[in-house]
Amino acid sequence: MPFPVYLKTGDEVKVNDHVYCSPVWAVRDGTPYSIGRIMEFLPPEGTNGSKETQTQPYMYTRVRIAWYYRPSDVSDRAVNDPRLVLAAMYSEVIDINQIRAKCHVIHRDKISDLAGWKKRPDRFYFNRLFDPYIKKEFEVIQATDVRNLPENIRETLISRYEYVVTEKEVVPDLTDALRLCDTCVAWCETPETVQCDRCKKYFHMLCVQPPLMNKPSRGYGWTCAPCSRKHEEEVDSHDVRHSTPITTKPKSNAPAPRGRGRPRKDRSQAEREENLQIKHFNMWPYRYFGQYTKALDTLDPDDLIFPRIATRQGPKFQASVPPAPDLNTAAASDPDERGGDNTIEILSVINTLTDAEVTEMEDLKKGLTKDVELLQSVDWLTEVIKRFSDAIMAVKPLSSVNMKSVTRLEKWKKHETRYTDREWTPSEVAAFEDGIMTHNAELRAVREEVSSRSMPEVVRFYGHWKNSKLGEENERIREQGKTPEIVGKKYKSVEEARNGQRVGLADEEESLVTHPPKTSMCGACRTRDSKVWWRAPKNLATSILCDSCGLNWRKYADLNVRPPIREESLPVSKARALDKREGTPLQGPSSKRAKTSASTQSTPPPAQAHVPQVRCMACHENGPVGKVLKCKECGVRVHAGTGGAVVEPGTADRWICELCQNEETLEASIYTDCLLCPRPRKNDRASLIPDGFLRICKPTEGQGWVHVLCSVFVPELTYTDAARLRLVEGISTISPHRWSTKCYSCGKSDGAVVRCSGCTKEYHVSCAWKHDLKFGFEMQPVKTTRRDTTITTIFQGQTGCMTPVLLCKEHDTTWRKIYDLCDVDHESGETAIQVYSRIYKQAAVGQAHGLLRKARRLDAILALTRLEPASAAPPAQEPLADAQCYSCFTEYSPAFYRIGGNTAKVECHQCHIDCPADPSPDSDEDKDMLSD
């Protein structure tokens, strides 16, 4: 007994109803609704007592949907009919709340008035089926139209299924009259029959005397023996008149195509068509019966109903293997032939040992290593057994086995190879898990994320990684016990079920724009008058759609986008604003069904070919190769504009970051530590590897390195080339307060800090990034009286002073419009970092050369220090000798300086110049040494 399920709109939905489905807007990202048929309602996954779902009303949480495709989903061809869809034999279990509303989908042959059907809302039709696995379209005809079948097979087919799926060229044969062999009066299957060209009778090729081995070639006909004899007699009697033959189109019993007649306004007929009862067998209304079907298999209820293709048999796909040679002769002629005793590599002979020898071997094996994980490694255990076997076959004691070496020389190889892979570094494991999260088990794509590993290493590590996750899960179960089974909520009666649950998402939650701007304009039809405004997909002129365009796009994937207005008839300001619409498609963006949460019970279709996507480590958004670059050496991934990289279109896949380039060119220091971050200790330097976005660094004018993030958010710094975010200038001009203040996160005071935009907390930029603080840029309005003295810019249509923003986690940002680092301006195509650096961080390279600019900065510092009273100056830092630099650990320097008066910490002259630990100049000699 079916139990009612009601949507939030109040409509009741049942099994075999057609519905719109879509996740929330954030997941859907502007794609239209998907259309599907409800196959069954399911309670929560893992519900105990699932057998009772047929007799007790549960609160359903899942639903199995049989999807339909739009033609634009499977090909790039343009289809003008937005009501036409493609059926599919593909189902998926989704959350029941993804159901939006009801619709109607029926076969084309069941519609008497197609024009009137398409005028009504939420009506669709189909006449073809698309198989997502073999990527091929098939014809769909009604089962009652199939006539060329034996009676028992035809009755079974009609009683179970409403439609038949077949190839286009097979439709005339299936819809023809029953074909019986004129000789044996048995059914003629199309592949093994031949038709007489004169009497139009059918024969089995083996029933003809003599039997036909092959069908006539294309363009030739065949006649049976009586017709051939009759033709010879007519020729001999000279009664035949050779006239010009008139070719007639062969008759077919296939359904005639319907023309566009005048629509009949029969509302009762249309309502009957909507409520037609469709036969379903095992929840499917159609099955494949085509060129690669065996007719008798239709009688089997467990036979597969899905479309098929030709089997890969024959010389085109299979090799012809010659007879096996005589092994005795071959062994006698060539004793070293592969496969003989001399070429077999023995892996183990341990089963020939006695019990005492096995005990001795186990004791010896435990003494070889104390690492428990290594003892449990399959690779290590296999290698131990092999080396023990080699010692036994060479008549050597087991004590002669040495397991210290991780390499060995195998047969058929000239060089030694490792028997186990080298240990994976934390950065490689992180890149591997990131690839698994993005590409699932597509290991070839994951291998691109971990460029330092070969494909076999990735495959082997994937097995170990899965086992480790399974072990963690088993350990959790042992400690906490099994997760209790979910108890699905039951209703006491049908009335309670009818009133208790409302499923489905309401569009008003996210898709509707509740507070549209005053100058609202539809991104498709350009109207400004609408009672309801909807959020628009990307690549349109505006971010909103009117009520009509919004519904047409969501339901029918149809947008009537007006062409852009001619710029000659517009003012300059409006014409400049219309430049943003350059990439607006005339037919709207492509409609691709958003990926939904698939259940473990369903098998997703094979992935279709698409442009390779790379995930940026700064914004964690995917982008095509070229916009998001991936270093060929270290694998760091970042938007080209955010990393200050300028590459040619054809060389994007060979891009190398500047740190990796410096290893070859040695343009800057080989010590890549950021000069604005806390200095790493000597013991930590070996394990400190730049990771994620902090891997992107730029050289300074003093040949040091700073993070791009640090150089952007420290206000005193500028760039020689702001387009590439390099060379960094002005480290010596950083305020002493930034060097002496402790970071709120790490508590250290040996780096430059910046203040939170919402409170008085101060952080190192890298510390704030590692702790996921909010980074971005804000457009602050400028008063009219200050526009002459304040630099303003335009970003994404908003004008103001662009200000970098760093906020703690406790600050609320919902009321503020903060642009992320990788947000792109539609007009210029630059990222937020590029726009801010170009406007506010570009050094005045046209006014003076680099050395003169440095001298002017130093003059400004000396002028400020001369104004301070002498009593305020701290004790001078005197140069030292025979010491080691606390920062770069060098022992060779013209002079060493104490750090903060601590006699145990000193720094060399170069480090003292690049980034002084105590930035307060103590003496005239020290002031002269301050530089970048």
C-alpha cells in the first residue's frame, strides 16, 4: 500500500511521477533543474526493519530517481525545442529534499496534439533514449508497434514493457509483419534471412537449396528458385518487354511521422494523456530489443534490459596465436630461452624448511629490525623470504642474510631497484589526499597532483592508504563500538503521514532575490519590471532574472537573451559598462545537470571528456589550465594573476614557480625563508617546507625572498614590476613597531606583523593564513572632499579606495562586501591582488632608478631618527667576531651584531641589512648600514 508524500507546495507525489530535482543553489551553481521519474521512496540509509517499509509508513528521506537528459547535456548540437528530452536507463538515489515540483513526461506517439502539449507548462516529451555508458542514442517505440515477433515473445514483451529501445535501422524490421520462412514456416530472424527480390518472400539462408553462405552484395538482389525459373521461361518465350523500371519506395509498417496540424483544443484528451497508465517491469518501462538481442532471452525475467553493442571478437580485436612450439626441442636448442629453469626467479622455498629452521628464521627476522610497522609491511616480509630462500639455495646459513640494503638486483635488469617505495613526505600525502578528494579513484588524474611520484607508486600507495583508513575505522569501532542502526520514524496512520512531512526544497530559500537593487534589470530580456526576481546563472549581463526568464531557465533550460545594445547610441559611461557583457552567450549558458549525492547502490555513468581543471591553493576553486597554473617541479597550484605569473598560452602546462627556477638560475639567495616571517630555528630548517599558497614567493631587491601574501598585506612594501609582483622594495622602511610587536598567534616578535581590521590583535601574515583568518579586499567609499588626495579604482563595478582586509574568525562579515584574493574583475580580467598591486603597490620606476630610490628611502629614515632625542636611543650594537649567524648560520661575515642585547644570538652583516631583528638604529654606524 503506497503512503502519500507531499511537497512543500502541497502537491502529492507518488511512484512513477515525474518531478524537477535540484540541490541547493550553492551546489547547483546556476544550472537548470534536472527531470526524473520517481522509482521508489526509501527510508534513511541503514534503517533497521527495512522489510517493514512495505507495510508501515516511514518518514522517507531518500528517493530513487530515473533521470532524463536534455539534448544539450549529451552533445553540442542546438535544439530549438526546450520541451524535448532524452530518456535514459540510469538511476540514482538522492536526498528527497532535492525534489522541487511535479512535471509530466510522456512518449511522442502518445500525444495527439503536440503543439497544444508544448503550450502547457511543465510538459515534456521524448522519442529517443541516450545510454550514458556507451554514449549512443537509440530509438524508442511502443511495444505494441512491434509485429515481427513470434506470438509468445510478443505477448511477453507487451505484457511487461510499454516501450522498446532499438537502433534506428532496426525499426522497419521490427514493425513489419511477421516474417516466416517459406520453406520451414519458422520465424525469420533478420541477421540470418534473405528476401526474394521478386516474390518478396523470406527464407532462411540454410533452407535454400543450395544453402546461401553469404548475403548478396550491396546493390544486387537475390531470387528464389521458382521465381528464377519463371523468369527464364518468360525470357525464352519472348514475352518480356524490357521497359524502364520504376523504383518505388518499399512499404513500411513503422508509425507515420506526424505533421504540424492545427492544434486541437481538446482539454479532456490532454488530461487523459497525462494520466495514461504506463506498464513498468522491475521499475523500468522499456527494455532493449535490437540488433544485438537474442529474442528468446526476452522470456527470461532476469535478462538484462540495457542497450548493448557488438562484441569485440574476430581478427580485428583478437590476435591469431600460432601453435605452441615443441618444448623439448626448444629446450635442447636454447637452454637459456625464457620460461626455462635458468630464467625463473625463485621468490620463496620456505615451505621446504624444517620446523627448527623455521623457528630459527623467525628469531633471526625479529632481530633484523625493531620497527613493528616495518615487520608488518608486505614488501618487507616478501623481501625477507626471498633473501632467506636465496641463502638456502646457495647453501649458506641464515645469519648471512643482510637486510640493511633497500635495493636488490633482479634478473633481466642491469641496475639495482628498490624492493619498497621510499617514504612519502607530508606534502606528498597532502597532495595525494587533495587529488583523491577532487578526482575520487581516478588515479591517473591523482598522479598529476603528485608529480614527484610515478604511476606505480601512486597505485601502491593508494592500496596502503585505503587500508590505513579502514584500520582507523576498525580501531574506532573497537573503542567506541558499532554505530547504532538508524531507527526510521514511523507514522501511526496514513492521516499522520499525510500531515506530518513536507519534503522538497522551496525556491524562495536561496534562488529568489529578496532585496533587488533599485536599478534592477533582467540579464536575459533586459526588462526592469518584475514582481519576482531570481538569481541568474553566470556569464549574463546582470546577476538577476525576471520571473518569466527565471522560470524558463530553471524548468526548460531556455533563455531568450537579447543581443547587446549598440554602443554608438549610448553615453560613454554606459558603453564602458557594457564591455562586461562581451562574453555573454546569445542562447544562455550551457545546461549541465549538477552532480548530486549518489548512493552506494547506484553506479555513476562514465565521466565525459572535459577541459582539465586545476584547484588553486589560495581560493580552493577549480579553473582551467592557463588561468590556474601548476608548477611542473613542486606541484604548487595558484591562479596566474594571484601568483604574479605571466605565461604564454602554449606553455601553461610547463610553468615553473620562481623558487624552483631559482634552484637552476641562482638569481636570488638559496635560503628561501620569508624575510617578513619569524625566522626558523636551526633544528627546524630541514623540516620546514613551504606548503600551499605560502610556497609562492618573490625575490627582494636585496636578493632575499618574501611571500607574495606578506608583500601584499604589509603596507610599506612596493614592487618594481607590479604586474609580476616582483622585485619587492622597502623592507627597510617598515615601521619598528611591526618588528617589535609579538604575534597574537605564535607569540614571536622576530617578524613583521599587521593589525586585524576589526580589532587590536596583530599577526604575522603567514601565521594568520595558516590559522584560516579572513583575507580579502574591500572597496571603501571616498568623500567628495577627499577625492583629489585619495587614489580610487573600480573593481567589479564598485568604485572606491581598495583596502586590504585581514579579519579574525570572530568578526562577522555578512554585512561587508569583501572580495577574495582570486576574485576576477569582469572588465579588466585581473584578480583582486593584481588590481590592488597595480594601483597602490607599484614603485615609481619612471622617476628614478633602483639605487636612487633606495637612497631616498634611507634618507627619509635618517631624517626621522635625527629628530628623536639622543637619550631615547638604546645602547649601540657593536660588531662581533668569531660567531655564527642566528638566521642563516654563516660563520663568514665582515661583522656580526647582537640581537636585542642578547649575547647568545647574533646575526651577520647581510641579515642585519635585509631584515634587522632590532630595527631601532642605535648608532650612527648602524644607521649607515641600514638598507634593504
